[in-house]
Amino acid sequence: MKKSNIEQLKKSLPQIFTQKLSSFPQDLITRESNLDSDLDVFERSLIEDLEPLNPPDFEEVRAKSAPSLEPTIDREEASRTAIDGLSGSHGPNGDLLEPFNEIGADGEFPGVPRPTTHGSIPPVDALAFYLPFHRFSPSVYGIYLIADGVKWLTRTLFFGSRNFLTPRESLALAKAFLFHHEAYHNAVEIFATRMELAHRAPVYETGARQWFQSPPSKQHEEALATGYAIDRARLALPKHKRKFAVELLKDFVLTTPQPYWYGSQVYGASSLKPNQSALQEEVLTLSTPKVQRLPSSSTWNAGLLLMSPSLARGKNFSYVVRKSSPLAHRIPLGSVYFANRRKLIKNLRTALGGGSEIAGGRHPIFLAPDGTRAPIPYGKDVDEGTLGSILKQLGIEMRPREFMRLSR
């Protein structure tokens, strides 16, 4: 959902929103990314860590067909490595570190960052999280993958595949699974928003939140989000590996705590749809008691697009990591891949109502319609500090992160 749409909602239906965080915690750094983008510094480093573990003669076997062996997640090994692997976001006892803990300080909501239990597999929301626009400002809301969590899950899936998946495929599967899990939380929020527009009453902060706190196991939003993620993430791999990927993800989900592990039982349309329909019926009737219940919740299947995530089509998300994390020191996430140059030019034209690039000195110059100008460095990406300087020179009073969301 675009920022302008959210701002209009806030003006027209202020009663549907609650307390919101207006800016991102200062001790976190983020970088916009995309599921289909070329591998960048962070992602290449994950693959390089795993490539030496590949048997040199395995590529030929891997390309032909799935192995006869079943995918197996080593629960003990995965639990042991989680303690060190999530050190950028979780402490030795599994508690969330600041500022991740700060994000959920205003209360429980679907997609909130989760702690983990010492000696256990982390829940999905300990590896990624979703910030709903009902609670957070338009410039903050969205899907965030914790960089340390992506790294840990990539390794876990790679080892669980017993070398059938390449490091690159393991990474693609890991981040697609985490993205689509959080995208489902977005889908529920979009559904609630559509109901709010129709009934002019709060639905997300009433019915959706209430149902999230005490539903039947298979209708828990986290279970449905996990089942949805299994179904969608398989598409990140070649066709001959998708069935194997589903079994691998189900095996992983079965090691996670309740209610996430119920996702392995609601995978696939035949199981996901009836449980999702029940969620839709309960969310609406809990928030608007005067609405007549449907004879069968399956009637919701007629509303084909009611549960479509607004963030799925563009596949945008942000990697996020603590500034004090060892990973942050190794890979400068905040500057290496902040703003894609092509997207930057597009957003400048949107913000200024036009403009063009002209030849300059060391760098091309962006010439605005009013005659103001600013140099735009060569290269694929522009770091945050440079972007801030460009915006200032062109008289655009927006923060870099807010500016780069113009075309989301």
C-alpha cells in the first residue's frame, strides 16, 4: 500500500489507527532489497561461506534429479548454531536485544519480533518481522528480514538438503520463505483495511488482534502465514526442486514452536483456504458484532482478492541488522546497497514533476524543472549520505528512506 493511501486513510478514518512508531530505532541499519535482484555483497558472502562445503563432483548429480534421501533438519545442530547465529538480534538466553525489543514495546501484534528459547529452534518471527501501518508510520511499516536470521536459516536449509540445494538456492529459499511469511501478515492487514473501509469501524486493532490472541491452532495467523510461506517459497527454485523444497521447509517448520509448526498441516490450498476463511469470518464478526454470520465461512472464497498482500508483487523488503552486530562490521549494509540509481532517478522525477540528466563534470547532473541541479554519481547504487545531499541540493524536504519508498 502506498504512503499516500495510508495518509488518506489516517485523515478519513483516524479511529482505525493506534499508537505508532514514527521513526526506525537508531541502532538498526537497513537496506532495501528485492527477491529477484542480483546477488549483492551480503548475499555473496553467505554463498561463499557455504561453497567450500560442496563436494566438487556433486554439481552434475544435483542438476539432474532430487536425491532418494529425505531432507532432514538436524534439530540439535540447528539449535546449537542459532545461539551464535542470531547474536546480532538475540542474547545468549534467547531474549531480543535492543533495539529489536523496542519495536514491540507498544504491545503484541502479528509479525512482532520474537525472542527464542535457549536450546530451541527460533520461531519464524525471530528471523524476520512485519510492521503494520495501523501501528507504525508509513515510512516505517513493511517487511524486514533480520540479516543474521537469513544467514542462519540459509545454512540450516543447506545442511538439511544434504547438498541437493546449492548455496544460492538455499539462500533463495530462505529469504523467500521469510518474506512470504511476513507478507501473509500484510495480507491480513489489507483484508482488515478493506473491511474497515466498508464498515467505517476498526477491524485490525479489534477483531484481527483479538483472534490472533486466542484462535484454534490451525487458524492461528502464524500457522496460516507459515503454511502460505511454504507454498509460495517453493517457486523460488527450479521446477524439479520444488517438491523437495516443500518437504525441506515442512521438516524445518516441524522443529519450530507452536503455533508456527501447525503451518506444516495447513500447507496447500485444500487446507489453507478453509482455515483462512474461518479467520476472515471471525475477524469481521468479532470487530462488528451486528454483522450477520455467514451460514458457511467457505463463502469467503468468493472474495478472491480480499487476502492479497499489497507488498507481494514488488517483492520489496529490507535487510536489517544491529549496528553493533559482527555482521554489520563485516558488511556495511547501510551504505553498500541503499539506493538503486535507476530507482533514484525515477523518484526524483516523481517528486519534482519531471527533470533530466545532463552531462556534467566528474558526474552527470540531474536538472530539475525549476533549474536547480545536483550531481548523481556513476554506478548502480548510491549510499544514504550521498542521497541526503542530493535531496538537499534539489530542495526535496524528505528523509532518504522516506524518499526511496515513493515508488513502492
